[in-house]
Amino acid sequence: MRLTVMTDYALRLLMYVGQRPGRLCTIAEVAHAYGISEAHLMKVTHQLGRAGFLETLRGKGGGIRLANDPAKISLGAVVRAIEPDFALVECFETCSRCTLSGHCRLAGVVSGALGAFLAHLEAHTLADLLQPQDAARIAAP
Amino acid sequence: MRLTVMTDYALRLLMYVGQRPGRLCTIAEVAHAYGISEAHLMKVTHQLGRAGFLETLRGKGGGIRLANDPAKISLGAVVRAIEPDFALVECFETCSRCTLSGHCRLAGVVSGALGAFLAHLEAHTLADLLQPQDAARIAAP
């Protein structure tokens, strides 16, 4: 079971930006700090902006910053916004070909497990991930 | 976020076999009933056998049956046995290259969410998925 790499990058991007409330960050510096793809980070920045978690200022001297207080950014909401789907088993999909679709209890039990997973993330915010010592450990650009 | 198709097949295979306690089932009939790959089912049958959930009798007249009472087959144990990994974010992996590895709180929060997911499945057994009406709905071979 895996989350997509985009969700992983989204969470780390928000952590990086959240550690630097006083200034605008650039995608290039986040990519450099984590050693990850700038192209993927651009895509995830766009998604986070559209979902209302990030503000993007274009042009010279521009960059990205959080659109809200870290304590108001639910980790569950971020994962829901970035993860393309939660089709844990085939019967979750609209085009399911399972002969039992709609009649069996599997979807209900798996759906309950997914609910417990997301509820745990929804009980935490970006503020829970931010610690002063982390900022020092992320290599400055 | 997805489970692998093997875990999906494993759960459905156990449901099919669990609905027919009085006889041996064949992989061919399960594949036919669900319209899924016999090759994949063979692989998953082998894994379920090795993990102690299924008994396999070889030879003419052979087949598969549950190795235990459905009420004693935890869905969490099945998912843990079949799913190849739970590397939800990069820092879960042993070869993680994240510059924050070991120092940040992300792994702890995501790990807690995974724990809640598995705990929900562990609170349910195969018996919870078995209903008389399901058996009738699966096309007989």
C-alpha cells in the first residue's frame, strides 16, 4: 500500500515552506534541499495552490508561501487533495467488473479502514510536523 | 492510495472458498466466477497457503479450502501477509534519501494513520464478509 510520490512531495514542500514563515520560498530551493525533481515539485505546487494551501507570487522576487496558518492546514485535507484516488480494492472503482459488486461486505470493511486512516491524518495539522530543529537540518540553498 | 491487485484477489478468493465449507474449490472455478486471471490467482493461492490461510490438496480431485475457521482469519493479517510493503512515504523505506530522514515527524504521523487502517482490518475477520446471499450471487462453475 502506497501513497503517490506527489503526496509525499506535497507534505514535504509544505513542511519546508512552513518552517520559513518570514519569506517567500522558491521551488528550486525546495528541490535542492530535498534532492527531488523540480518538475514534480512544480506540478505539486500548482495542485497545492489550486487547493488553497499555498500562495504563489509570480515574477522577479516571487515565490511560494503558505496560504494559511500551519495549525489550520489539516494533513488529511492535503492527502485528500493530492492523492488521485483511494481505490483500495476493485469494487471502489466506478467501472468495477467484480461479480459481487454492490452485494458484498468487503467494500464496507475496507472503506472503514480508509476512514480510520484519513481520520488520523485529519486529527493532525502541518503545525504538528514543524519543529525548530528540522529547519536547521534542511540544507539552506 | 491503493492496495495491490494481489491483496484484492486474496480477499475475494478467501470469500469464495469460505462460502463453500463443505468442499474443495479449484482456482479455475474462482477465476471463472470473478472473471479474473487464473495465473494471478495461482500466485495468490501459493502466498495464502504459505501464510497459513489456505490448505492445498494436489492431484486429481484436489483443490483448496480454508486452513482455519473464517472467524479466526483476521483481515488485517491477510492484508499484512499479501501486501508487498506499506511504504506510504519515502521515509518509510530503508533506502530513503530524504534529507530529513530520522529527524522529522512526518513518518510518525503517517505511521499512526497506517496503524489505524490496519487496526480496523484486524478488528474484522473473514466471517464478517461471508453472507449466505453472496454465495448465490457468485456464478456457479
